[in-house]
Amino acid sequence: MKLLVIYTHPNHQSLSFAFLQKVVQGSEENPLIQEVQVLDLYEEGFDPVLVFHEQKRRRDMHSDPRLERYRNQITWADKIVLVYPIWWGRPPAMLLGYIDQMFASEFAYRDKKGLFPEGLLTGKSVVCISTMKGPTHYPLFWLNNAHKVLMKRALFQFVGMKKVKFFEFGNMESSKGRHQEKLERVYRYFKQVAQ
């Protein structure tokens, strides 16, 4: 199994970065995981801004040479792991800008007759590891589970990625947030995950 870990937080002293380290540590101790690539969107200087005009058309985004390396990473990976905070009930704009550009028509999906497109990224699985200041169940009860619906239904299932797991950790700015316990949970998952 090959893992692509996409880290989206501007601070390497953050709890999100500690989760990233546990993903990598657990993966390196898992004999079923042969290789791990980490893409740090902030450190990379990824440009999340979409630009379209007469010379740069949206329908050609799947072949934009500037994004080829990132497309190759997605194609290469068996499992994609996203590590990010939840800000204002959703992932950071940096990650959403990456998604807007990478999950393009003719790369991630193809339009066809009917309501839904053909997903072109079938067979891959996804793990979303997110942290937030508010209570763990805040997105479920107050926001109608908008974060999970956005990531699972509107994005990953749309492009053919059916297996999506969430670690959604709340109370992360509290001293009672049980940080170590949650970090160990992520570490154990990646040390043991089979697919």
C-alpha cells in the first residue's frame, strides 16, 4: 500500500502537525505500507487560487502542466490521508483550493448521461484527520454534519472513492482534550491498517 499524506496547517508547532507525525510513525511501522509521501501544502507554497480566462480554460485543468506532479501523486497513491483543522465548519481554504484544482473533470471524474458522473479514482481510500476548537459533536448537531457530507458525498464518492474514514477530534484547544489519547489512536490505526 502507498500513502499520500496531505498536510494543511501553516504551523509546524500545531496539534495538526503532531497528528501528521503519528500518521507517518504508524505507517512506517506497518509492514503492509511500502511507501509514504507527505505533501505539506503551506510549506510547498501551493497556490490555491483558481484562475480561468480565454487562454486558461477550466475544462483543460486536468492537463495543466503546473499541476502534473500533484496529479501523479494522487494517481500513485492507494490511500490518501488528509490532516487539517476545521475552521468555520470546513477545511482551510488552502486545502479547498487544492481540491478545486486537483479533482478536475477528465482526471477525477468524467461527465456522462444521467445524474452522476463516472468516478475515475475508484479503488482508492481516504482518511480525514481533523481537529477543531469546539466540541466533537458540534458539526453533527449544529451544522447537520456539513463537514463529513462535504468531504464524503460531495467530493470523494463523486470521484469514485467509496471508502472514507474520519477522525474528527473536538475540544483540541482545551487542556481536557485528551490529546495524547487521540494521538495514540491515530498512531495505532496506521500501524495496523490493512487497506
